[in-house]
Amino acid sequence: MTDQHQQDDTLSSHRRDASDSPAPSRRAWLVTAGKALAGGAAALAAPAIVRAQGEQPLRLGLLMAKQGVWTEQGEVIANGVKLALDDAGNHARGRRIDLVWYDEPNPQSAQQNMQKLVEQDKAIAVIGGTNSGTSLAMSSVAWRTKTPYIAPNAAARELTGSSCNPYTFRVLSPTPVTCRALAPSLFAIGRKWHFLVANYAYGQDIQRSMSELLKQSGGTITGADVTPLNTTDFSSFILKIRQSKPDVVLLGLPGGDLSTFLKQYAEMGMKGRIPVACPIIGDSDLWSISVDAATGYYGKPWHFSSPGHSPDEVAFVKRYTAKYGKPPADKAWIGWFTTRALLQAINQAKSTSGADIVQSLETVQLVDGSGPAHFRPWDHQLLRRWTVFKVKDRIADKWDWLDPISVVPQNPAELDRLYGTRQEIGCTMAAR
């Protein structure tokens, strides 16, 4: 979506699926969350504030992909965001919430649309970024405009590391954490690895993080290839993998590229011959390929069928499945979880000013099936346990393709150590 197409935004219910938007128009659309629904989690219940006559609704910004390789992830995250708003009765602080959703086709457009959310739409906070590149771009605008911003789906370490700022928060575990969680399972297979990563921040961070861990373990790199985003033919890279004969193929590919690779890997007879792994995968990435092509070891923050879900998570799975005809992917959960955290912070804040919402986010306590979670005050990274999965050898369920093999750390008290020290992270947080 280009910026000039955004001036005729349309007003429509946030309950409308993202897939219903007319793709050829590439227009941003304004979501009005005005219909109050009964129920919702107690933590998100709006305080009993009498709404003054003529008081304007609160506006939340959403920047998620509507085109390109991240479209599927963007739509699924948005579904989770909208369901969380429904849970909250579409209100916070006694005021109606309007959700404004724009595209993020590239970092430059993401910055422009973030600026528009703040200056034109007067959003009090923004959720956005299906990938690290656009998330880093949005983060700089958040700092410049003093607007609270939560990146739900970015993994590049810089976001809460060297590029951290007081107005940026991150939900997804950063790449070094997901790599540390996955590495022990791969060391058990072998220590000769071949890297295939995409040429953007996340792919480069995976190669850097996993190479460091492999070197520390005494392993060797049999090959390393970098691919352009949106690669459609991986055959030459797969031939190189076959020739280098690694124990493991370590991938750093975005969702659509990862799906394409797995399909071609199976077509070329490599499935079952050399295991593949990626520190992070989305359910949609797997569901978009056939069962026959699914294989590998992957990390995820959440899985719909995992045991021990909280009552709110169980209810979320039921509502999502009833509405969309399939269980929630991890990206739907991350949109839902992020929005709940933001709404809880808005309700607990002294006011709707950016500084007060940031202060509230720094102190909000979150609990789900994985245990306690919170944003670490000195880098604004969410500290939460991480799970490593393996694709089932025999897939019998249409949607449930993964078996959990480890939860990291086993003791939640070790979360801070898993996520790194100040020196390791490199975040020097400026004053608000």
C-alpha cells in the first residue's frame, strides 16, 4: 500500500476479517470497535469511569502486512488483536476503542504509516510489525513521537538491544534466546551445520547467533548461503546442501520462503535424509504446505494444543476455532496476548499519555499457561518461557502437527539469565 492510497480510508467494523478487504485497492481501513460484548478477562475489564458527553474514543494503531510474503502472518496477528478487543468489550478506561489498521509493505512505508497513525489518527499506542525490518523502522518513529509501541513478532536482537528506546516494547523472544533454546536439541543430532538464511535482519541474526553457539560447542559449518527475500526456487541451494552433507540444515527464512523451501526440499527427496531446523516457525508456515512436506525442529512461543493452558487461553482457543474454523496459530495468540497486555497497561495507567502508558507497561504483570511474564524495565523485552517442537513423524490431525520436546528454561526463575545481561544485550535506555 502506498501512502497516497490512504487518504480515502473507510470506516468499518473491526470484526470484519482482514481477508475481506478488497486487496486490489491497497487502502488502509479504519476499524471501529464499538459494539460492547459481555464478559472478557477480569484483568482487561475497564474501570468504572463515567464517560463524559461527547468524549472521543481511544484510538489504537495497528501496522500489519496486507501484501507480500508476510501477508498471512499479518492477517492472523490482526485476528488475534481483534479477538482481544472483543474480550475487553471494545473499551478501555470507560471509552470505546477504535482500531486503525495500515499496511507495512517495507520499512519506509512502515515509518510513514506509523507517523500517520500518530499525527493524523491520534493513536495513543501502536502494535505492529510482522518482521524485524519494519519493526525497527516503526521503533524509531515511536521514540521520536513519544508513542508507546509494542512489536509482537520481531526477533532481531537490536530492537531491545542496541536500538532500544523508552517507547518500544517487544513480545516475541529475540533471536539469541530462541537459538539458545533450540541448540541443545540440534547438538544431539550432530555438530556439522549448513546455513541457509534470507538477506534481512532476522536471517542474518540467526546465522550470527547459531554460528556462535556452534563454535562454542566445537562444531563446524559445512556451508552458508544467503537468499533474497521472496525466493521462489531453492533447488540450487538444496543441491549445495546435498553436496556438503551436514548433520543439520539451519534455516533463517521468513514464513512464505520457509514454506516454499520445505515443499522443494521434500520434492527433491531430502526430507528424512538431513534434518532441518529454524529457531522460530509459525503454524501458518506449516499449514500452507502438505503433510508430506512437513519436517523439522522449530521454536514457538505458544501452541494451541499444549497442556496447561490458563482458563483464558482455553476460552481463546474455543472462540477462535468457532469463529475461523480452525485453531489459532501462534501468530493469532501473539496478537491476542499483545493486545491484552496493552489494554491492561492502559487501564492501569494514570492517564492516556505516552509516558504514563509506558510506565504502566513496565510494571504490568502477565500470567498464562507458561507461567509469569513481564516486560523487563531496562530493555522492555517480554520475559517468557520458550518451547521447542518437532514435527510429528506421523501426522493424524489436520492442524496439530507438532510435538513439544523441551521448554526453556525449565525453572521460570531462570528467565532473566536466559534473556541475557545488560552487557550482553547492549541496551542503554535513554530517559523518557
